[in-house]
Amino acid sequence: MQKLGQQLSQGQKVYETAMTKLQGNQGVIKSAAKLETLGLKYQKSLQNGINEEENLLGVSKNL
């Protein structure tokens, strides 16, 4: 059970790192938002895509 707990903790850290890279100050989403303010048009909303993926995976930001 300890090993399982350690692996779950490691998975949580990987998830948090990935979300920070996406949503952090220099993340992909902020960069895309800056491009959008410069006039770039998207075919799909980035935020909706992230929310849909979280729902499919059953993942919550508040874990």
C-alpha cells in the first residue's frame, strides 16, 4: 500500500507540473491568449479543450 501511495503522489506531481506548464505565467495558454490579443483566430477554444479533457479523465484541479 505504501508503494501505491508513493506512485499516486508521483502522479499528482506530474499532473501539477503539466498544468503549470499549460497555465503558468509563461504557459501555453497565456502565450495563446497573447497571440489572440494580437488578432490570431482559433478554431477551438483552448480553455474548453482543457476542461473537456479533465472531464474525460475525471481529473479535478482541486486534487
